[in-house]
Amino acid sequence: MTVSPRGKGQGTSRTVSGVRVLFAVFALVSLVLGYFGLEDFLDSQTQYGHRVLDLVYYDLQLFVIDSGPVGEGGPYPWPLEIARFLAPAVTGYAVFEAARALFATEIARLRARRRRGHIVVCGGSVAAKTLAAHLTEVGYPVVVGGDTRDASALTAVGLARATRLYACADETAANIATVLAAVQVERRSTVPLEIYAHVSDPELGDALRAGEFAGPHRVDFFSLDGIAAKEVAAGEGDRGAQLVIVGLSAFGRALLLEFARRANRAKAGPVEVLVVDPDARVVVAELSGRYPFFDEACVATVRPVYVPEPGVHRVFICHDDEERALRDGLNVAATMDGTRSTVIVRMARLAGVGEMMVQHGHDDRLRFVGVLDMASAYLSERISDSLARAVHRRYIDDQTAQGHSPETNPSLADWDDLPETLRTASRAQAADIEHKLELIGCAAAPRLEDASFTFEGDEVERLAIIEHERWVRERRADGWRYGPVRDNSAKIHPDLRPWEELGATEKQKDRDVVLALPEILADAGFQIVRWDAT
């Protein structure tokens, strides 16, 4: 078990090493001073031996405060005076270090049990270590555990007071066992525990989400390959390129499904994908039968072997065997036609090799997807950070539907081109989403598959009022004031008044913001779940 204390480990380690070196020097000084001090002192004594071995023996006895020659009182030569105090001090430090080493594991366990508000990452895999590193880097307190498939092991790493648990063993069965053990741990915190368990197959994660787990915990299953596929698909905006997926590994299947899902959401016609795998026909048929939207959103052409053709291509090499993926990526990149084509290669443990090749300019048509780093960064970022862009995208869609354009409304620019004030406004609105959901007993949980959500009772009205009040506070803090006619240059807005004074049209704007929350969250990779439903 390892406790990550927010980046202070290296400095502490250097300090401890320095102290140890200092005491080693003190021990050597004690031996030297003790020897020469005893030699000088015993020259005038007759009851003690004077041989070299006798002097060494008496010298070593100084470290246990049992040296015969200095047991009768002084005065002693100054080297011996220093040695008879310095040597026991060195011994005391050595005893302290031995005790600390002996009880270090138990002390760490006690500290872990007493921690609160931390995140537990268990499994002992490369994925677990990568995720823990990302979480620590962004400032989360992290406790790393090993095999935690029983409640006692999870209690030992402080799960009773933790806020989140990531089960990231290489074996899916081990992660499911960790989830079942986690729901048995008695909570010592009023904050609901969020549990995220890794499964190797993204489609298995979909099936497991339909399961029921006892206890007031939020349980979700994720796939590192599935998350990475979602991130990669989100960055592929060139619909003019021929998309080619080579290898239907878990990453390849998830990528194909994500392309279809995004095309289905965009309603801009099906996406065309060339799928290369000996089992491509069977896998495509399975996806078609499992997901009703797949046939309408994706036109998949299947081939057993890929032969590069002229044109602009995005070729995704998705083999689980990383050496094979690297080899195929290099071969395809060498035979690609046209400088606008790109080969994207899936990597996990060998991601560093890909980065090294890119840094050395091996081939500018090659890109490498490090699924462990990409998925870990995705999981470790704050929900409000990932939602801010989705909030802005929703705003652009709404304004465009009303006939506005970047020429008439400068706020419709891409996120990277927005002024910082507008980015801050989107971040504030995104951050408030979690607050709104908590008020109705809900939360935002990572999902790779869309799921329906329906507001109940007066929830929309309650949250609409809260959204209006938040917007008023934000505008007033930016210097806006009420006026019957909107004037952007003078910062005047007619809606800067209490909810009760708004007209029906103005109130509906805030209701629409609330009703759009499920779609905004889905765009950012999350969905709304009720606490009592997890």
C-alpha cells in the first residue's frame, strides 16, 4: 500500500537520506575519536588491556554505554569525552530507524484508515499506477492498494472515509470482486462513495451497468480502451477522410461503435468506415444486432487484409499486440499515398516508444494513442472542466438554430478562440451542474453508453430558478445591470430581475437550460444517475 501525499514525497525522501548520511558520519567520527581517546586515557591505567583489539572492543562498547574504562568517571581526554556522548546518540538513532522500518507498514495502514476525502486506486497493474500518478498530479490525495478483493483489505486502505474507488486490476473478475467487497465496507462518511471498476471489454461494461449492487454507492464500469476510443473519435472532425480501422480489438470495436454513435447524434448522414479484420463481418453483424442505430449511422465495408489506396485516409491500427501494431503502423505509413493521410497506432505499455519516435521525427504521418495515459487523464480531470466545452457547444447549437452566426454573435467562436471571460462563464455554469444535481439527489457519472434520464415532479422548475439566480449573480459580478432594452456595450440586460418578474418566454429559457443537462453531460461523456438507483 502506498500513500501519495500531494507531491511532497521526493523532498521528504531527500531529507531522510541526508539525515542518515549525517549519522553515518557521526558513527565514524565516534569510532575514531573513541579509539584515540581510549588509547591516550589507558596509557596511565594498569587495570585495562592496551592491545589494539582491547582498544577496539572498549571503543565499540561506547555505543551501548557499557565501556569499562569510562565507567568510573572522568576526567577523560577531549576525544573520549565527545565519543562517549556521540556514540550512544548514534545508537539511539539506529534503534529509532529500525523501529520505524519494522512498523512502517502498520503505521501506513493506520494513517490510511484515518484519512478522509481521499481516492483509493487498487489492482497493482500498470493502469492502476498510471491512473494514480495522474490523480496525484492534479492534486487529489491518493492511496494505492494491491489485491483488495475482500472487505478487510479495503478497510485497511481507508475506504470507509474515501470518496472514490478505482478498481484497476488487469483481470475483470478481480475488479468485479473488488466492487462486491466495497459494498460490504461500513461507511464512516456522509459523502456517497463512487466506485469505478475497469473491464477489458467495453461492451461487457455496458451489460454490467444493468446489474444491481447493494448499498448507497454509485457504481460504474469503464474500459480504458473504450474511453480512449471515445477521446480519439472526438478529435476526428475531417469527414472528408476515408476512415480505416485495422484490427477489431476492444479498442477497434469501441472506436467503430463511437464513430457510429457520433454520426447518429449529428444527424448528418452515415459515416463510412473500412473495417479490416479476419472476423470483421461477424463483429459488424454483432454490433448491428446489439445497437439499433448502427446500420443507419455507419456504412461498414469489411476486408480481411488492408491494401493502401489513393486518397486522404485516417488509418487506425488497433491490435492488442503492440509490437504488431507498431510494425503495421510503420509499414502502412511508408506506403500511404498523399501527405494529408495519417496513421494512428494504439499503444499501451509501449506508448513511450511511440512518443520517442515522434520526438525524433521518424514519420510525421504517424500518431500514437497511449490508451493508459489518455484514459487516466480523462478519469482524473474534474467533471466541471470536461463539461465546460460541452456547455459551450450546446450554446453554439442553440444560437445557431435561432439564426445567429459568429458575425452577429462573437460568442459563437470555437473554444480555443474564446476570450477568457467567456470560458470562465462556461466553467462556472459547468461547475454549477454538480450542485444542481445534488439538490435533487442525483450525480454525474462517467458513461460510455447513452442512458435515458427523466426529471421528476417540480425538479425542472426548481433547478430553472436556481439557474436564473446563478446567471444573475454572474452577470452582476461582471458589471451588468437591469434595463428594459438589452445593450451589450453598456452591459444592460432586461432579464436581470427576480424570477417572479420574468415573462413566460424568459422563464422557459432557464427551463430549457435544465432540460438540456442530460444531453450536455452525454456530450462530455457523463450521464445523470440517481443515488438510490446505484
